[in-house]
Amino acid sequence: MIIGPIKNKMLSARLQAVFDYVPKDAKVVDIGTDHAYLPIELVKSKKAKSVIAVDNLKSPLEVAEKNIKQEQLDRQIQCVLSDGLTKVNGDYDCLTIAGLGGNTIIEILEKAQNQLNNADNIIIQANNGIEQVRRYLVSIGYIISAEKLVYENDIYYEIMHFIKGSAEYSDLEYSYGPLLFKDPLLVEKIQEEIKHDTYILKKIPTTEVKKRAEFEAKIKQALDLIAKL
């Protein structure tokens, strides 16, 4: 069960979207928690029963602990210095991972496959490699339950909610998100990608035929998709 949006002053639009996908009464592990803004708001709003705030860097985790104590939430939020789930032993049924690269996210989940049995919900905002993240989660038994685009600080962020299940997606759906085709921001995002890829294409020497062909095909696919949306 996902309850309606609760606006939090502490959260950016990106983290607010992650917050919105967390199910009511979830027991959350927030990987890459940084200053623990998301865990604090999840507990303050009584959306989450408990949160384990995880970071692999000591300095931000110390700030997180300070922020949590200031809010008097240290009984409900536990801080753990860990590379992903490697040192997490508590009870949880939901993972949130925001602000990390796609390869890093996949590596974290690969190392933790034996710890995902109870992770019925995985909510991800990857900074890059989003297609690869989708493919990996589907390959280990998850489906895409919800997706949303958020535009913030001149960047388009994709927030994805995975739940356990089995599904098949097309290459186009893996690339752009099967549930984003009706998102009002998708056309804008694709147009920005076309501009970026066109700029790179102009810089590629004509002698690099294979590389140019890859970018030309990618641009054509994007243009064809916009025409259909």
C-alpha cells in the first residue's frame, strides 16, 4: 500500500519522489543515506516503522547521526557504516538507493543477493546506467511497479519502484522505462538527450564508423519515439 504524497521541507524533489514510493509501515534500509534526510522524514511522518541508514563513508554518517539525534529519532533510525548491505543485520522489507551510479547500485545488489529475500520493495534513483539497472533487477526476479521523472537543478531524474515478480520488457521499455511513456516530462528528457548525442556525434571523426553508427542509431530511435508519443 502506497499512501498519498506527504510534502517534506527537508527533502528535495528527487528524494520526495523516493519517499512517495515507500509503502506504509515499511522497514527500510536507506543505502547511501548521506545526511539521513530521507530516513528522518520517513520516520517523522510515521510512514516507515524503522530505518537503517547506511553509508560507506564515515564523515556523512557522523552528520547523519547528529541530525537523527537532534530529531530524537535514534531509537527508530540505526546508522550503519557499510558498503551496501554487507554489514546490515537488521529487519527490513524495503530498500531505497538514491544518488548512486548504476554500476555501483548493481554491484551493491549483486553482493547482497542472499539478503534480498525479504526486500519486497526496492526504490532506486540512479545517476546513470538506468537501463542496466532495470535489466538487472528484472533478471533477479523484480518487476517495475511504478516510475516517475523529476526535473530538478537542470537534471532529469528517474525514480523507479521495483516489486517482486516476473515480467518481460522490450528493449525500448528498458531504455526509456515501460511506465514513463505517459510521463509529461519524457519528451523533454528525450529532446535533451538528442541534443547531447548530436553534439557528441559531431565530435566523432568520420573514420570511427562504428561509433558514429551507434550514435546515429540512438538519435534515430529517440526521434522515432518522440514522433509516436
